[in-house]
Amino acid sequence: MRVSISSMAYMVLCIFIVQSASAVPKFSADGVYDSDEQANAVDKSASYDPGHSTGVGKSRALILDIDDFLPLILEAFTNSQGGVVNFDQGLIEAGKQTDSFGVLFNGKAVLFQSTDHIRSDYVSSSRTPISGPGKTPNGGFLAKSTVMGDACTIGGSYQLTLAEHGFEPEEHIRVVAGTILGRNNSDKTGKWTMKVTLDNADIVATSAPVDISSGNTSDDTFFGAVAPAGRYIIGVAWISDSGEFSGLDDLAFITSTSDFPLPKTDVAAQSNPPTTMQSPPAKAKNSSGSSGNSVLFGTEKPFR
């Protein structure tokens, strides 16, 4: 039987995709942010940062706080439009030179690619995740890793690009969020900034002072942002101006085939410095993500 050159090329491409996908750690998305399985909880939310926002990203209305986000992510997960990575499966092992991981949800996936080496199997008494309890005691968050060792690197930043796989036509990532954990064993206080990169290269930014000298389980800070009308998200970074490091927990995203409606948030309140919440928000019951064993990263949409 004669096989065309295009068919052969397609088969070779499929084999390459299968081999590449098998090497990427894959997390199953969850539907609950800040899970009650872990005693620690988000303490405050970051605010709009006009200095680091650019173009169509310059709007306070694009910034979410934790109270806005909790019902949105649960509804999105229920409708197969996003989910939460709480990293409690410890799939990214130190010393493996892992710089990317996948998140599976309802037959679709997002590939997160890091500019630095990362790990999710770090055991720490100085940082407690907001979800867990994790593969090992006090585990369950993302940390930076030395290239071929078991130690964490010093340097306060996480820089991730996002690639979509198996999405519906016009479906894109419209919302992204994550929490920087408070910690022990540091005497530094600095500002953390989340920069969300849109498909047109504009930036939506939110920032907050994070006092990581105040102790473990305190000052855990939530960062969340929405893409403006006509845009979607292709990257996200958390950067510390002091250079001090901490863990990133409960990375989350929401997808949509159209512009994501902005929550009815008090815009004036967002211009004020973040304050510690009086009590943690009510937490929904846990949801289980799909196992995603049959999902392969074979339908990546190129960045624009």
C-alpha cells in the first residue's frame, strides 16, 4: 500500500508527540481553591499594579480577589472550563531538570513551561501549602530547584508560559491565579508582583507586600487576573523585588470560548493596599479531576 509523504510526516509527528508527552509530569485539575484539607488558608489578596500593567491590561477591573475567585473556579471546573493545581501529588522531582508540567481537565490540557528548574516534592517545615496535605508531610507546593540537586534555589521568581491542548474553537485561557506562601526563616519583606502576559504582549499586573519574616502560615497572598475583552493569557510570572524566595501554591486557570465577564468588584477598594482578611472564606467540598491518562499534548495552539 502506497503511503503519501504527508501521511508519513503525520505519523512521525504523532510518535514524537506521544514520546514528548510521556516525559511531562501531568497533574489532574481539581475544582477547589484553598482546600479545607489543609489548615493553612489565604490571608489576603493582591491589588492592581498600574506601574507594571501595559496597554489594554491597564485596568483595575481586571484584578480578582480571593472572594471573587472561589465561586468562579468551582463553577469553571464543573463546566470543564479550568481547574486548580495544588501540587500535592509531588510529581515534579528535584534533580530531574524538569522545567514543564501538564494539567489535565476533561480531555483537555494546559502545558506550563518554566524558564527555571522547578519541583513539587519539596518537604519544608518553613512553608505550609494552602492545599494538601501532599505526597510527603508539609509538601504540596511549587518550588524552584537546583539543576541536579535536592536544594531549592535562591531567587524570588516563577516565570511560566502557557500552551493550550485539545481546546474547543475560540477557547482560550482567560483567567489565571496563584498564591505566594508566607514562610519562616527569613528576615526580608518585599513586594511580589504577578505579571500576566496577554496574547498581544500587553501585561496585566497585580502586586502586594508579602512579609515572609512574619512566620509560616501567615501573609499567604492571593494573586488573580482576568484577560480584557478580545484577549487571552499566554504567560504568567510572580516576581519578588527583594529576591527572596517562597512557594507557589494552588495555581489555577479558567478557560472560555468568549470574553470572560468581569466580577462586580468595588473598583475603589482595589486601589487601596491589601489588608488581612478577618476570616477565611467558606470553602466548598473537594472535587476530583479527571485522571487524564488518555490525554496527549497533540493539539497545541501556537502563541500569537
